[in-house]
Amino acid sequence: MVPERKRLPHEIPGWVGNGAIFFITVCSVPRGLNHLCTPEQSAAIKESIDTLKDKGVWWPHLVLLMPDHMHLLISFAETPGMLASMRSWKRYTAKTAHINWQDGFFDHRLRRDESFVEKAAYIRMNPVRAGLAQNPEEWPHIWEYRQAFQAGGKS
């Protein structure tokens, strides 16, 4: 019998300051197929991310699509928060872009001793490690956002 996988709550604890940066990974299913890196899917995902950014739901810093998963460095508004924002976004893109997402997502809050620069470099190298690009600059499915985060839902 396989042990049941422990589910972690995706809520941001109250003691974590507004604007904390999270490293998020979201996978599509089935794995191993190109669900996300077609021109249509990529454009739909970018548009949906930008829409929620403009509404102040979240503040993306870096987004990278791979064929069957995506990585984000992102901050969330206190309301609706990480879980509700991710759940709503996945539901929306599943309907509009016909993406079959895996249940849940992986999140990791960047702590003081972790470097944003190091995490961003790790994300940018993903297509190179997968043999999809010779260098990170060749990969077209990456978006960097340079706006400053401001508490209160504005960016």
C-alpha cells in the first residue's frame, strides 16, 4: 500500500509580510507532452497573468513556461491570497485555453537567506537543462516583470 501524500495548506501565514515572493511550480497533465509552449497557449497564459497583475491580484516577477509545467516567482495580494488566486487562475485557463492542470501546485516562499537572483537563474536555465535551448536568451516562453510591488493592491 502506498502512503497517502501529505497535502500542505497553500495559505500564507499571517506573520509573512505582504509582498513576500513565492517560487511556484504548476504542472499540466499528462506530463511529457507540449501543453503550454504553443503560440496560442503561451499567449493565453501571458494574457491571463497580465490581467490578474493589472487587477492587483498578484505581482509576477518572472514566469517561464516549459512544455508540461511552468515556474513563477510571484507575490500575492493579501486578499484573495495565494490559494484562491492560483485556484481561480487554473480554473480560468483550463476553460479558456483548454489546459489540463495537475491538481494543486508546489509553492516555496523565498526566505531572507535565499537569493531571488539564484532562483531566477535556476528558472531561466530550465529550457537549457532540458535541451530545448542552447542558452536562456533563446527561450521565447519567459516573461520578466520589473514593476515594483506596493502593498494595498497596486503595482
